[in-house]
Amino acid sequence: MTTTQNETVTSLLKLVGLDVEGNYPALDALAKADHRYLRDLKINVGMCSTAARH
């Protein structure tokens, strides 16, 4: 990402198949506001992704 270098953001983007170097203003704002919400989002997306594969 261009404005936010955050391990949770990077892993979330990889999880959903998006370019980690892309520009995602809403995700940047979420990362700056509260990392807890971002971490929860990553966990939930990961759980849904895992469930969809099975």
C-alpha cells in the first residue's frame, strides 16, 4: 500500500487476492483508526475463506 505499511493490512490484502501496493483509502483509514477492528476483519475474512474452500 502506498500510505499504510501494516502487516495486518498486507496479510488481509493477500488473503483476498488484492495488490498490496494498491491504494485503498478506506482500509488506510481503518488501519489508522483502530487496529483491533482491522485484526477482527482479517480473522473473519480468513474464517470465511477457509470455510468456502471446504
